[in-house]
Amino acid sequence: MKQYITTEEAIKHCDEQDTLIPSAFLSTFPNNFGINLCAVKGFEIDMTEDNQYKSLRIDFLPVEEKTFAKDNEIC
């Protein structure tokens, strides 16, 4: 069973007992990976029928590219 949960939903429900994304997992991003949660759009979770994780996909937000013109003006 696949489910998608946004970062906002994950943070809102991370301290609940039966949550899909526990707070210990969310804290690994800034603490262990150096990735700010603001860069994560959400998570796609595929679970087995007995509620074990089969796969977890992290959906990152795209980064806007900025170009610099003369005199370092951002275009």
C-alpha cells in the first residue's frame, strides 16, 4: 500500500504513536545528513500488509537556478 505524506503533515503528526514518519526519522535529516527539512516536499511510503516499510522515497523541492548579469545583479 503506497501513501504520500507531505513534510508539513509528517511534522504535525511525528509525535503520535502510530505515525508513518516518526520524529526520530525526521531528525536524521538535519542532524545526520545536513539537509534542511525545508528542502523536502514529502515522502512516498510503500508498506506491506503487516505495516512494515517496503520502500520510502524522499521527494525534494526543486532548486531555483539564478543567473548573474553584469555587476552581480540577480536575473
